[in-house]
Amino acid sequence: MTVLVFLDPAHEHGRIADAGHPQLMATDLGATRGDGVFESLLVVRGTPRKLQAHLDRLGHSAEAMKLELPDQQAWRRAITTALDEFAAVEKAAAPEIVLKLMSTRGVEGSGRPTSWVSVFLPSPTAARQREDGIDVLLLDRGYDSTIADRAPWLLLGAKTLSYAVNMAAIRHASEQGADDVIFTSSDGKVLEGPTATVLVARTRDGTRELVTPRRDSGILPGTTQGALFSAAGQAGWRLGYGPLERADLLDADGVWLVSSIRLLAPVNSIDGTAIAGSPALTAELTTLLDKIT
Amino acid sequence: MTVLVFLDPAHEHGRIADAGHPQLMATDLGATRGDGVFESLLVVRGTPRKLQAHLDRLGHSAEAMKLELPDQQAWRRAITTALDEFAAVEKAAAPEIVLKLMSTRGVEGSGRPTSWVSVFLPSPTAARQREDGIDVLLLDRGYDSTIADRAPWLLLGAKTLSYAVNMAAIRHASEQGADDVIFTSSDGKVLEGPTATVLVARTRDGTRELVTPRRDSGILPGTTQGALFSAAGQAGWRLGYGPLERADLLDADGVWLVSSIRLLAPVNSIDGTAIAGSPALTAELTTLLDKIT
């Protein structure tokens, strides 16, 4: 069951729409050009996690695309409406639900974005991969790690609706018997997953360190990685920002793909080679993550 | 006015739908992930140009994305329905109309693509740019020219609905006072426009030559360039496939961006530097193009 609420100037708290019927125009630039932005977040016991960070990132993505969004208060009101409606129609209260925020450039020629919120139950795959871990392929993303600043038209730090390549990479991994992908740059740097941030735990000079790729390497800033870094820093971890290469993944104490819905997915193997993992570390980081609101 | 016809197993000749009302599900992967393929073609005096080439390219794009499309006969029937409907509702017969073919991976979880045909009048911009020519910026596409074969998950030869970067590049050009873009590779090769193929005319050893970038450099094979090459070859032109670099554009007898709707758009300047152009050459190539069906 999906609950759909459109942001609509005529409906202060958002307009509830039937997700079982067509609600988008066939000429919407979101559908014809992948021209829009989105966020996915987890709602735990009724409360969206890291909502402000997601609203801020949605705003940054829109800025990169020169897209004018409704203001954050309008998003918050529509989200409340959607969560209330979901609670009203779903009989059993789900511990976790998924909230998506979408905004497209709207119907061609209209100059008005189409913006909506959807709420639905997470796929069982996410929970399973969280438990069992994932096998990952390293795939070349084609870009060198310094291009993002030089070429803003590549929209590298923006979370856009043009996700065909991300989906194709995951399909490619799946055909090879793997679950997910870590993209690398043409100059051999570890970048990110198609829908997740890379996180590495290692020990340096006797100190435990959490490391994620450099932010200026053309990756999406991870809201979950960001929140986890804050919590881990307070808990005594040293924090680092790449550069990371393939060998850093193979030699780590643990590698995870971190994202808002699946949370911490431990990486079991890379290109078919088993890597060290630590259920204790996963449990420790999960506990830190569970405290984040 | 837009005429919309969905390919639908329950309607052999396609299902006419009202383009003024929502017709797509908000959970369609075309809208949420840019996960689909498309073609745009020109209909001249009622006849779609190069229809077979466009249907074939749609099929190749779908293959690259592991997307199962309706068969070509179903597309042809829906196209006929859409053109008939357009002719019935538009009072004045338009000499040129635009036909778009779209297919998405469908509603998430359904496993059935959403496929439709739309027909509408071309924007006046295309006709103006055909007449007046265009100012172009060279922008780095970030990829090197050898990556397409190595990294099929980048979908470089496929015409997907994930066009946000193409649209951002054109916006970037527009902000700098230019009209369009020619992408270059990180190793300095001329690639393609965001929605067009690059065509260069030059004279070598006294022979007139038409040149387009190498096909294996990660570009979309141009149906208009392909048809024009056939016609030009028969008319005595020597034909060549790159590699082309910036200097080749600046030194050419003429440079065009070639595409199905705008046809031949002569390039007047590159990065602010005026380049040689030849109305006579444009006229000659346009005459060749006008004979293509």
C-alpha cells in the first residue's frame, strides 16, 4: 500500500491522491527526462529520521539543477499528512516505513514543479541484506575523482531522478551473482554505491578509525554516514575522509554500504574475494545509528 | 495539443488517452528512476521519417537496459492511431509534427513496461535554430572516449529517460549566452551534443569529406547522421568517422548539430569564437536530408 500526498498551493497540508490511479501527466519532465530530485528516508515508530538533513539535501540537489522547490514547511506539512494517512489505513503499525520526497521540473512548459511525498512499507530485501550482508562488485563509474567541481553540469553531488545508470550497475552486479556495487573513479579511487555511501573501519596506530571517501570526489554526501560520523566521533572513533582505494577495502576491519533505508549493510566480499567483517563492529555501529533521530 | 496513445495488450491499435489528465502512475519507474528509453522523430506531411531506424534504436536502447519492449508492429499500430487522431483533432494540417516513443520499466514491482506514443507540434525554437544557426560551448562529459565497451553499465549508447545531465548542460550553455553544447571526452575527443550528433564538413586533398565522431567513443548512433551519410556518399562525398578534436571543429568548412527534429543546425561559434560556415553547404545537405523518408 502506498500513500501519496501532492504538495499543492491550493491544499495547505497537501493533497491526498489515490496511488492506485494515474496521478502524473505523461508530459511531466520527471517522466520524460528524469528531470527532478528525490530523497528516501526511514520512518521509525512514526518519526522520520534525519528529516532536516534530507530536506536540506533535497534543496541542494534542486539548486544544482536550478529547480525551484516548495519551502521546507510545505514539505513538512505534506509529510505529516502522509504519515497520518498511512497510520489510518494500515491496520498493523509497522516499526519501519519508507518516506520518499520527489520533485520534478513539472509538465513541460508549465514552469511549475510537480512535488509529492509517498509512504510505503520497505522491501524485505533491505532487512535481509542488513542481516546477511552483501557481495559487492567494484565498477568503474567512468569519471575521474576531480571532475565534480570542474563540471557542475554533470550534477555529481545531486540526487536526481536520472538513476538509469545506478539501476543498470545494480542489474549488472546481480547478473554476476553479486548484490550491490561500489563505484570507482577512472583514477582508481573508491567513490560510492549506486544508492549508498561507503564506510570503512580500520585500526591505525592503535586507534579505531571510520573512513569514508573524500566529499569532493563527485559523490553524494550521505546523510546516514554524516549522522553516524557525529555519533561515532563522540564515542571516541577517529574520523577520516579518504582517499580510499581498492586495497583499503580489502584490508579493512569492516566495510559497509550505508544508506537511509537499509542502514548498515556489511560487505562480505568484493569482486568475489571474501573480506574481513566483524559482527561486533556492525552491532556497535548499529547501536550508534539507532540513537539518531 | 498533445495526442497520447498507450500500447496496451487489451487494445490492439493502442489506447487513446487524454493528455490533459494524469495518465502515469506516481510509482512508475520512468518517473521515479528515469528508468526507460525513448525516441523522438519528425513526421513530415503525415509520414514519420526514418521510422524503422528509430524503432531499431529504441530496441537497442532497451536491450542495453534489459528492458522488454512491445514488438515493432505494436509500436507501428499505435503510431498510426496517434497520427490519425492528431490529424482528426488539429484543424490545420501541420507540415511538421513531432512523434515521441517512450517506454519505461513500468510500475515498480509490476514487471510490465509502460509504453506510449505522443504526437505534438514542434517548438518554434527548433525551426529558428535551423535557420539562424547556434552558438555552442564545448563541455567536458567526464568520460574518456574508450569507456563505452569497458563499462556497459554506463549505458553510453542507449537513449534513456535519464537526461538530467543533458538538460543541465544545455541550461549551463544558456546561462553563458550560448544555445547548445558539444560534449568532449576527458581525453579531448569530440563526442556529441546533448540531443544531437556532430557533423563536420572539410576538404582533404581536394575531396569533400563529411566526418562524424567515432561510433565507439560512447555516443548515441545518430539516425539522421546515418541517413545523411548514405545520401551524401551516393552524392560523391567522402565519409569519415573521427576521431575529431576541438581544432577540427575550428578549422572545418562547416559544423552542424544534426538531429531528427531540428535537422541541421549550423554552428556559428564555439566557446565564443566564430567559425566558418557555409549557407551553400547547409542548403546542399538539407536538400539531401529532405529526400530521406
